[in-house]
Amino acid sequence: FKTYDENDSQKSLFADLVSVLAITMSEPGTNEALQYALIGTRTGITSWGHEYLRTLSGEISNTYKKRVETGGDAELKDLQFLIDEIIPFNMHHNAEPDAVDLCLEINRLPLLVDQCSEHNYERVCLYLLSCASYAADPEDYETCLNVCFKILRLRQAYPEALRVALKPVSYTHLTLPTKAQVQISVVAVSLKKKTK
């Protein structure tokens, strides 16, 4: 790749290919797949499949950790285009834990709120609640629960949202569901069970 002509219009396509090959051929810890993905075309990364995206997620996480440790740019602006493609892809292809793990690793859990659909919000919330139990500090615990609460509230799963709200954490900035919303949800759930 280094000997490839800089002026050749195909070099970015070649960088994409080298990035994919790097997931199996690069030395551990070099983050070559990520480096070449940043040089590449920056389009269509999801077409390379789950394993490639899982590798990129790990390398994004490693890059974030190194930047935080060295006091560098923790904003990840240069990697945002990758994050914006990986998380929605994982959320829509039954890889919600991978999306949640990436968000946890780079401290971007609120990104999940807009990505949840009626088909996956329950799995995301269950995984978030499980992760909250193993949070390293109270702030991470609270963030997991707050995001879970927001997702459940957005999906109008008020009884479940109240269950999350009852966990020991500060919710001074959240708006709890009204009594009427909870009653409507409980009646709806009761009717669903009776019709089955």
C-alpha cells in the first residue's frame, strides 16, 4: 500500500481492501484495520460483514482508551462516521449487544435511544440492565439505567420504565410516566395476555 501511487484514484479503494485483510493479517494491537478504514473511501463499510465491523468496533474502543489515557481527543470526531454506520447496522441485524458494548466502551450510550425500534428495544434494555450490574463506578451504573429508562419511556413501556426508575439512582432530571399512562399500559398488557 505504501508503494502505491498517491495520485491514483484507486488508492482509497485499495485501502478499503487492505483494511478488510488487516482483520486477519495484522499484528494484534496495531489497529491497522481502523487505520486503513480511515484512509479508504469511507463508504459501504457495512457491506464487509459482521466480523469486519466487530473488529473495527474493538479497534475504535482501543483507540478511545488510548486517547483517554494520554489526555488526547476523547471526542472521536475523526471516527464518528464509522460509529454512525456500525451502531445502526448492529441494531438492525440482531447484534444489539455489539452495539451496546461499543457505546459502553466509548461512553456514548445515549446514541442507543434513537436506534431502538419496537422489535429490539426489549433486548437492548435487558442487556443494558445486565451491564449496569457490573458497572465500574456509580456514574456508569446511573448512565445505563437512565438510557434504559429513556428507551422504555420512548417505546411507551411504562410499567417496565417504572421498574427501572425504582432502582437506587438519582432521577432528578427524568420525567416519570403519569399514573394514567401506566394504567393504560397495564390494561394493554393484560388484554394481550387474555387474547393469547
